[in-house]
Amino acid sequence: MEMSYIVDFKNVSTVGLESSPVVEALAGLRANEARYFMNKYKHEFTVVPASESQETLDYVNRILKEERDIEFAAKPLETSRFQVENIKFAYVFYEDGLEVNVMYTVDDSKKRAVGFKLSEGMEVPKELEGKFKFARQKSKLAGTIRGSFFVIKGEY
């Protein structure tokens, strides 16, 4: 049975993320995503332990590897995968505080991207160092988030 968990963005919980050294910031980052999807799409953002969602990990890892030759050393803790309207989303939350998301528009190949978000207090992962510029955004739930992205060229 999959242990899925609906992320509560009103009362931020660290459940599932306890082993992260930046657990509070990572929980805030996860809650920030949940709030976005509820406000924009009325979608409940649900996460599953990484150990129960190999298919999602394989999908995200394949895109990272084939598009940019990136393989993260950090341990994945949780994933989320769903479709709202014409967009498929996949999220991976890593122990070091990194969040990777894949946004894949079904009917428009120009609107496909991989996003990276860094929890407040974590270092830039060495796999991304010097390759991406990070823009800062403030979040009530997550403090200062550093984000970057690249456009997906292939078909997945």
C-alpha cells in the first residue's frame, strides 16, 4: 500500500522529511508548492515516499541525465506526480533540501521544463554549481527560495 500524504500548507509539517539537515526549510518549500496548486488548480498536493515511487524517480532521473547529464548524489525522500489541465507534473524532494520538478505540457512542446528549488540554508548542490544562475524569491512558508530551470528538448 502506498503511504501517500496530503501536504498541509496551513499547519506546516515536517513528516517524511525528518532526516534532512534543513528540515524546516524543506517542509516550508513543500508547503509552498501545496499552496500554489490548491490556489491555482484546486489540486491537493500529495506526496509519496521515494521508496514507494521508483517509477517517478526513474522518469525524473532519465530527463535530468538525457537532457543535462545530471545525476544527483543526494537521497530522494519523497515524490509527487499528477496532471492538472494539460500539464503533467513530477516532483522530487531530496534530503539535502533540493526540490526538482518536471513540468511537461502534453500538447505544447515549447512549455516543458525542469525546475530546481533550493531550501533556505542549503549549499548549491555540486551537480548544479556554475551551471545555473539562481533567482531568489521570498515565501512566507519557505523563507528565501533560490530557483532555476532549463527547457526540456526531448520527448518523455
